Amino acid sequence: MIVNQHQKGWEIIYHRAHALLAAEIAGHWNAKERPIRWLETIAAISHHDDLEKEWEEKNITEAGAPLDFTLIKDIDVPKIRQLTQNARYRGRWVAMMISMHMSFLHEGNRGQLPELDEFLDEQLKNQEQWRKELNITKDEAVKAYEFFQWCDRLSLILCNRMIPVGERALEIATLSDGKRYDVMQRSDGNLTVTPWPFQEKEFTVNVEACYVEQLQFASSAELSQALQTAPIKTLEWTFVKS
């Protein structure tokens, strides 16, 4: 889960909600620039955090605060393997996108665990096999995954409340073609992206967040119970072409 400090406690956004926000962003992409198999790619974006079950897992720090996902350092190889295997049931394209995402997230940890290295090798083999079966080039797959990653990154920026104040730009990503995208909050409070990659000149996206006032919890179960009854607020962001 994504955890932000709040005036009265904690603002918590579930990872599945973040993934849905990323898919919302993807849905507004310029029609002329959409990657191949665009809708299937959006499905992969929407479901790429389906294994995250914050209400069932360890979800507090040693101090008893809600556990933000960035503080989780251990790599659960069976868990990420299950995610890639389950993605196959939505089709090879979705499975390939999820597999490429796992490679992106974990290749930097290669050499730490034998079982992780085995998993990463499997992903590279699977990706090559799926490209052949789907009759697509590696460049086409990379372009689609960069779109996936771009939308995921912007959603995380929003959910983590990382937008700078004072009309300062924050980089979203620089793609393999060298094009860099930045997001900025305008003086009117709306957001803009440069260069503008979307179909409409203005649109709004949203995500739901839970709010808990209790600062510390004795157990993960206690936090999970608090989240079940916590007030929920819809957070909205309006993007406008400059």
C-alpha cells in the first residue's frame, strides 16, 4: 500500500487502486501514439498489482505505523512468480507485459538469490517465446512496455503526492527514443504534462484513499480492521494542455 502522512494520521491508497489510476491515465493517451494491442496493455496496467493484498499481509512497521511499499526490501520470489503465472490466464500479451515489468523491477537484484536469478532467466525466455508466438518485434514490445511503465510512474507520482509546488517540473520518464516527459502543477492548481501526450485537451482522473487517525497499531490485523471502517475520500487531478 501507499502511505502518506496526513494532518490527523495516515492517508492510505491500496496498490490495486493505484494500478486502476494508472490504467485511467493510459486510457487518455493520444490515439495516434498508442502502442499496438493498446487495450490489452491497459488490462495489464490495471491488473499488474493484483497480488497485493494489504489486508491479509504484514502491513505495519516495527514501530506500528502503516507500512509503505517502498519500505519492503525482501523479495518474495514465489509471490512474483505467481503473479506472472496468473497473468497468463488473461493472454500472452498481458503475461508478457507483466513479465517485462517483473524484469524491470528485479533485474537490479540479480545475484542476490539463486531462486531470483532462476526466475529472471525464465522471464527472459518467456518474453522471447511470446514475441515469436505473437509475431511481434522486440522494439514493439519495448514500446508497449514503456507506455505501461510511464502510466505506472505517473500514477505513483500522484498517489505519493510528489508533485512539486511553485510550478516546478518533475520528470515522469525519458523514453528510449530520448523524449523526456515532465509533469507540473500550474498556478490554477491543475496539472500539465510536457510534451502533451494525451488525446483530450483536458480530463480528470481519480483514486480512492482511506484515512486513519490512529498513529500506531499493535498488529497488522488491527490496521486491517481499522481500514475496513476508515473514511474514504476520492482524490482527483485535472490535466490541462498548456
